[in-house]
Amino acid sequence: MRHTPHYVVDDPEEVRRLVRAHPWATFVSPTSHGLVASHYPVLLDPGPTDAGPSDAGQSDARGSDAGDAVTIVSHFGRPDDELHELGEHEVLVIVQGPHDYVSPSWYAPGELVPTWNHVTAHLYGTPELLSDEENYAMLGRLTDHFEAGRPGGRSLSEDEAGTRRVARGTVGLRMRVERFDARAKLSQNKAPDVVAHVIDQLEGTNPALAREMRRVRGDDAADDAGA
């Protein structure tokens, strides 16, 4: 991504927060037959460095070469794993947070150039393929995560034999992020009154992006969508 110091995110905890809040990710692989892209949900691996917001500050990893500060798990439906040559090379995982068009009509008269605000992270690493047991455990956790709080939420454990048969059609993965490139482009280059007006304009149509802009300004530290 374009390197603009105003927008660079180098805190692994901010990347973890983005993954928690926006788990639908894009996987891009540079295979021997060309680029291949697929889309799957991801979760943070529940290791000691990915335990949640309370672990902030416990890891010494910082910046875009964050080492094992961020680890994700996911699964591919067969034969996507073969198309991606999964586990044989580095892949790019794109996590897209809130984003939207910013009209110059929200600026002072005479301003004519629009822009696009966004929060985005590019994660790089080589996936490790999970065993069948690890994959089934991960799929169970994935399901429980998204079913939590839903009326009548379901669990794979309600029919373990049947769901294990379905799980055989998937390949689980764990990816330790070797480096990341993240941006939070949220009008930081604009005057405070202009930023406030952009937030007001977005509040009714894209409250998630407005919330991120307030966080960057320090207005909304307690309102953490990824907590």
C-alpha cells in the first residue's frame, strides 16, 4: 500500500482488533499458475499473544515486522487448497475494515478533490496445514464464535459424526503473520473542524467508519468495536 506516515498502523494490537471486528478476509496466493484469490472467515489463534485486548503491551513485537504477534486460523474448502498450493509459499491475507467515499462537498467551498477513507491490513505469511483433528476443533470454534449470542445458536457438537463428515471437505490452516502492512486513512491530514464535519456526514450512512474516525481523534476511546 502507498506509504503515507499519517496513516501507517504499526501496532499489532490494532491489527488484531481489525481482525476481530472484520473476520471476512481475502486470501491471495502467487501460485505456479498465476495469482489465485479466495474469501474465507478468519479468527485469531488463541495463543498467548492473541488472547485479546488485555494482552496489549505483553509482546515486544512492533512495527510491520511483527513476527508472531499476530496468528490467524481459517479453513479452505477443497479443492481451493490445491488451487492455492496452500502451505507451499507465502500468501497475502487482506482484512478490510470500514471504508467509504469522502465527497469534497463536505469540505470548504472551492475544494474539489474527493478521497476514500478506509482501514485495511495486509498480512503476509506461509500457512501451516492443520491435522484433521485440529481442523475440526478450529471449525467448531469458528462456528461457536459466530453462533454466540444468537437465539437458538447451533454447535457442531450437536451432531459430531455428521459434522466430521462435512469437515473432511475442508482444509484447516494456521498462519503466523511474518509481517503486516496496515493503514487507517481517516482524514488525519484535514483540519479538526473538517474532520468533525466528515464524521457528521458519515454518521447516518456509515457509522462504523465514523466511529473509527472518532477513535483516531481520541473522541471515542471507550467505543472499541473490536473489543
